[in-house]
Amino acid sequence: MLIRCNLLRPQAVEGVAWPALKRYVSVMHLASVSSRPFVRHPPHILGRLVPIPPTGQRIALLGLSTHARQLMQKPSSPQVNGPVVTDAIAKPNPGPVLEHKSDPDTEALASSPTNGQTAPKINDHIARPEDGPDSKDNSAPHELRWKDAPAFQFGVYQELSKAQLAALVVLTTMAGYAMAPGATDVATLLWTTVGTTLCVTSANSINQWIEAPYDAQMARTRTRPLVRHALSPGHAFTAGITSGIAGVGLLTYFVNPITAVLGGFNILLYTCVYTPLKRTSISNTWAGAVVGAIPPMMGWTACTSTLDPGAWILGAFLYAWQFPHFNALSWNLRPDYSKAGYRMASVVDPALNARVALRYSLLLFPLSLAVPYIGLTTPWFIVTSSVVNGILLAGAIQFWRKSTDKSARQLFFGSLIHLPVILALMMVHKKRPDDDEEKEEKREETTAAESG
């Protein structure tokens, strides 16, 4: 049997050192705002569940500090009025009792108290503000009061949309529009940017709505809005659906249908394919790479209304870039991914993770050759892009030879610099129609001079 703490509403308890309680007890609580489990684990007793004796009057805690043991051995406090922590403990349903290995310290804590002491209640294991090594009286009653939840702030939507990631995606969309031939309509670019932003917001909001129980277990994501109950899951889901409909609608009406189809398809691919795959197969990284490849194609189709070879080359470039970028990032997040049950290559097969990053870093070279070949840029792009790709490749080789936190960070931050630089080089070396006209005029003049 486990402690199940049912938080009646998303509020905090005032007057109780709640972080201290989380350090001592591994609590699995059910948030009433969503009726979905949010699992929280203290860092140093992760995965070590807390059994409750049949009487339900005392608990055996694993891995406690000396101060916690002293608190547990004190006599129980008198019953107080108000919503105390014991009121929030739900009666466990009949079921199999979890087995754990016996431990001398645990047995001593779980055994009946001696020397005439009464059995300690769970309230005695909560570290009160006045408790401490030098406290004189720890048995005084302490009333618990509910503290009002913080007021809603619109900045929560920025966190829900993963603003930094959304900005990077919108940047690639704008680059795709800029690289398309005849990109001169500022209004179309503006509506493409707004529509893409709403589509990204939709995908990220629904993703957080699905993964909130797992985000609560990872250090990187446990401060997200749904985890800390800054807004309800229903609110987040509604925001995701609304922004998705608005984004696809704007792209359909103000841009063109093919761009809207790509935007809607990307939302479904991210939320219905990539997100579930993260917990079932390492192929989720390849699905996520497709998600990252579509935005520049949306920018291209917004300008041309067609999926020309240039759109596919830009998409392939972003697809290959995803692997050194994400595989380096996931290396340093292996403990979090493993804790939440995500099947990433860095967790399941670290050697494959490094090989894939190297393989796709090499693929960037032939893709850079293809860009001027199809007429997107001048041949000078081959020279400048080779320097930038070579720097990224050096980081990928180092990560492949010896995968460490340092080499992973170098490759990750190198990829963050690589993408905007390579896109800027494309725009600098973009082949314009005027260049072809000037060459044709010079050719005609030369021919006329020779014939004359």
C-alpha cells in the first residue's frame, strides 16, 4: 500500500514546510483539476516506495536523515481542527502489497514504540517551521491553513507554447519564405508567421497536456504550467485546440490551402505520432525530425503555392540538422528521460545515438552541394557552407569518439549557432532572377561583338 495524497484543490499549505515533507516521503498524488496522476519523487529516494503498516497509524520511511528519525520518534501531537495532512490520505483499495527488502533501520521505525510512547501519527513526520535541532517544544499544536492559489497571469501562455522553441521554428519558416523565388509580399509573410506561430502553440500546448504526469518527474520540465497547476489541463487543452484551429484557418484564408494543410498535418504528427512514440520506440526521434523539417517547406509554399524541389531541399536540410542537435541534447538529459520512461536513443542505445548524430552531420555536405545545383544559391555557397558544416562535423566526431557531457554540450550549442548561420548564408548567396538576366545580356553582347 502506498500513500496517496489527494490534493482537494490546486492550493498550497501555509505553515507547513512542504518541501521538507517531499524530501522525506515519496508521494503519489492525484490532482483534482485533471483526475490524472502526477507522480513526484524526491531526488534521493527515487523509486523507493513507502509502505504503510496495516494499522495505518505509522509509516516506515526509507533513507531518512537523523533529524527526520528524531521527528518520527516524538509523541504524537494533539488532534487539531482544520484540514490536516492526514485528512487528505485516501483509504487504499484492496490489492497486492508491494514487497520490499527488510532493513534494520526500517524495521526499527516500523516497529511498535517502546518506553510507553504512543504510536506517532503521520503529522509528526511533517517538519514544522519551528522544528529544528535546537527546538525546545515540538509538540505544540499547529493549525494548517489553505493558502489561496496565485492569480492567473497571461505569461503562462508563453510557457505553454514553449516560446523559445516556437521562435526557432518560426525562424525556419521565414527562411523558407525568403529563399523562395519572388518572395516580395510582406503581408503574406506576416500572415504566414502568425499562422505558423499559432500552429506551433497548438502542438506544444497539447503536447504538455498529454505529458504533464511525466513532466512532473523530470527536473527540466517540472516547473511547466500544468505541473505546478498554474492553469488547469482543460484550460491548456482548450488553448491548444483553439490556437490550432485559428492557425490553420488563417493560413487557409490569407495564405493558401497547401500551407494550411502542412500546418495542420504537423500538429497531428507532433501530438498523435511523435508524442506517443517517445514512450514506446526510439523511432520517435525520426518522427520528430520530420516535424522540424516541415516549417521551412511551409514558408516556401506560402510564397509559391507549390512544393518545388527547393522546398524539399530545405526540408531535407532541417531534417538532417535535427539529429546532431537533439541527440546531443538528449545525452545530458538521460537521467530525466529514463526516470519518465521515455525511450530515447541516448538511453536505450548510447552508441547508436552518437553514430546517428555523426551520420546526419555528414549528410549536410551533399545537401549543401544540392542547394546551388538546383539554382537556389550561387556556387559560393558551397565554399562558405563547407566551413560551417565542418565545424559542426568536428563536434559530431568528438561526440562519436567519446560521448561525454562536455562533448554533448559543445555539439548542442554548436548546432544552435550552425542553423541561423547556414540559413543566413543561403540568403546572402541566394540566386536572383536579375543575375540570370545580366548574364544573358552579357552573353548576347559578346555574341554580337564577335559576329560584328
